[in-house]
Amino acid sequence: MPYLPDTTRSLERMNIPQLNSLTSIRGIAAWWVVLFHFDSYIKPYVASSVYGLIDKGYLAVDLFFCLSGFVIFMNYGNIDIKSAAACRIFYVKRIAKVYPLHLSAIGLYLGLIGVFALSHRPIPLESFSIKSLLFNLLLIQDWDVLKQLSWNNPSWSISAEFAAYLLFPVLALVARPASKHIWYGGFVIGGALILLNLCYAREAYNLGSAIATFGVIRCISQFTIGAVLAAIFLRNPSPGRSVRFILFAAAFLFFLVGLYALESIFVPIGWAALVLYLAFNDEAARLLRLRFLVFIGEISYATYMVHYFIRELFKLVLVHENQVTPAAYIVLTFLIIAIFSVALYRLVEKPAQRVIIRTVLARSQLISAPR
């Protein structure tokens, strides 16, 4: 393993617990998003109550945002905002994590457009323009510049997270005092919720709307909440049973209410309570620590980034207008998504991440050159 010189060692915490339950819940959330994007095809085969839950799958993205803030603060919460080297390491690592699969997804869509052009099929230029391609390549497509989703639609959330990454050294500075003063953490969480709802009040508190307008605010507010929760967790990773019960009850009740009304008020609180509850109960959450579920979580980014493209192929090849799509076709498509997720994780995401980190940082002499 390459080593970090003393000037950047503050980036790395020692003895950070491996919270497998949070990894697993991320994988479950990713597949909830997949189900949401296939909801109209699944609808004939499930009960109305199940369909109602599937139809709320866009709320899983809010869990992603909170989880990202939590996990990234756990690993980089001590980042020195005054150290250019420390910040550079952080940014390179985040770009290495998100960009290879983002670029791969764009490449898949470019291939699909090529097929459309060769077969003389109409191309929806409003979603695949040169301008939107440029913004997607720069990861700023969700910064209220396009007013609509484009190319690989789910990548809007990656664009929003990219904004949070850029602000992370400041967000970490804001969240850090929560490790000493819980009241301060509550104050910051309250401020983040107020910011979120000042925007979404005009959208009837519906988190699934105005994605291209308020997506960055939606991300940064909940990312900040996650970071504050991580600071609180690191202060006391083993609270009493009463605290854990309160968190479990809050997660259940706030999320349940949020499913029916005022999403932007209640759902973020529910997710925040769930994340902290699972962190406190990681050892006890035996089901979520199963290796299979942890692996589903590890490949969840690949699942999230590739599923919408496969959905496009599914619509082109297997869906016929005014006909119910056979369940076997849906199951087959889900299997293909799973296979592609594993392949992209093993062949693209992890190798590219290692190459980028070692190449860029070694050239900058921030880590030792790979042997």
C-alpha cells in the first residue's frame, strides 16, 4: 500500500469501524431505485400497497445523500482545509470513485445513439444534445443549468454529490463541533432541513420534483446531515438501549409519515435516524451483515449507474405498446442488470479507481509510486 506523508495524514482516521450494515442498506436502496424505474411494468404483478412503495423509490436517493455524508465524514472528517495536498488527495479519490462509471455510462449512450443514427431512428435531441453532453462530462448537469435530465438520467444525483464533494472541506469544518456538542449538531441539522424545505415548499414538499433545479440543495442539505451524524457517532459509538430504541422508532414513524405527506420534512429525518440507528447497531444487524447483501452494497454504484441504460434497451426490445410485459422479461432484465453491475464493478470501477489514484497522486508526489 502507498503511504501518505505526514502533511496529509490527517485525512485518514485510525480504527474506523467497518459498518457493513450501511453498505448493505445502500445496495437495497439502489435496487429500490431500479424497481421505481420499472414501476409501470411491475404494476400488473404486485398488490397496490406494494406498488405504492415501489412508486416512492426516488426517496432512496435521499438515503444515498445522507449515507454519503456519513461515510465520507467518517473517513475524511479530519481533512485540513488549509492543506492543498490534503484537499487534492480527497478530490482525486472522489473523482476516481465516481467518474469512471459515469464516463462509461455516457459511452454506452453514445453507442446507442450511433445505432439510432445508423438505423434512421429519431434521436431525442433535447435529452442528448452536445451542450448537455458537455455539462454531463463536467458533472455540472444538475447545477440548475439544463432545467431537465439528460443522457444517463440517474447521474443527476452524481452531479449533485460532486457539488457536495467540492464543498466537503467546509462542510467537514461545519460538522466537526458536533463531536463535542450534540446541541450544536442539532442546530446544524435543523438549519439543513430549513434550507431544504425553503426550496421544496414551493414544490408541495415533494422530493421527486424539481430535480434539475433543487437537486444540489437536496443533496448538500442531507449530505451535511449525514456528516453531522458521523461526528456524533464518532463521539460515542455505543449509546444505551433507550437511545437506540428512540432512533428506531423515529426512523419508522418519520419515514412512514413522509410516505404520505410532506416528504421533504419527514423523510430526511427518517433516513437520518435510520443511518444513525444502523451505525449504532452494526454488530447486532446480522441480516445486513450477510456477505451477499454487503456485496450487493459494494456494487450498488454500478447498479445505479447502469440500470437506466439497460431499461432503455428493455423498452426497445421487449416492451410492446398496449401489451403487458411478461414477468419473465422483467426478471431477465433484472438479472442482466445484476450481471452488468458485477462486471462493471470488477472490470471498470475498481481498476480505474486504483489507476487514477496511483497515477495522479504519485505524479504529484503525494503518495509513493505503485510498485
